[in-house]
Amino acid sequence: MSVEIRFASSNILLNSHLGGQIGIMDEIDRKICALLGEDARQSMAQLGARVGLSPSAVNDRLRRLIERGVLRRTRADVDPEAVGLPVAAFVWIALAEGIDEAAFRAAIAENTAVTACHHVTGGWSYLVQIRVASLVAVEEFLVALKRAGWIARTETMLALSTVVEPPFRYRR
């Protein structure tokens, strides 16, 4: 399992996505976050031994990190190939004029093939990452976007291999 950790930067003082400060993290908090990012199944005793705290002190710190929004959730890290999704594709999307962007965002968020979607600067509107079973499925994804009328143009890149990848969340 892995934990998603959101840092505003390497600064000690973190800011929430709502613009407010979410508190000061010390070196122990950062180490706990890093250890959970490696393996979130560690017990409080194991974490405590690695950071020099008692299990109850680690539990208190975890509770505060969760309350402040630093630790957002715990998820399983699924091997995409093991669940039949060996193809990773990156789709640059330029939205068509006058489309309902909120509807586009909602549809992308609900699409189980989508593993990440970023609103970007430059000549494109969005960068969407998908994980699918085949090249035919990549084409079907693109056809569905075109059919819905959301896109003006796209450019698709296929990953030949993956060197570093964030934890994969299986959504079927």
C-alpha cells in the first residue's frame, strides 16, 4: 500500500489547496511521511522504531497529519500489467471552442482508463494519462472524446517502458 503525500514544496510550512496554512512539519513528520510512502502497512511500533518515537506518539502525529490534510489517503499499489492494463498512453488535448469544460472534467474524472489528468499551460488544454489493455483501447478512448465533441485536436504518446511510476489505482 502507499500513501499520497502532498507537499507545497520542500518548505517546512505547508499550505492547503484552499490557500490556508496547514501547519509546520518537522523532520520526524517528513520521515514518517516518507516511510509510509514506501510501505503504508507498517505498524505504529515499526514506524516508531524507525523515527525514535513510541507507537502512541507516532499515532498522534499521524492523526495530526491527516487532520491537516498532509496525508490524504491510503491506497493499494496495483501492478497495472497484472490486471490486464499493460499500455500506458499520454494524450495531449486541446479543447474545442465553446465546450462545457466542467462536463469534460467530470467525464474524464469518471473514465476508469484515466490515471491522471492535468490542466496545463501552453498550446494544450490538458494532459491525460491512461492505462488500457491494448492499442485498440487507446483508439477507442480517442474516438469517444471526438464523438463527445470536446476536442479540437490531440497528440498521443505511448510509453515504451516505465522507469518511475506513481502508485497505480485500479478503477474498474
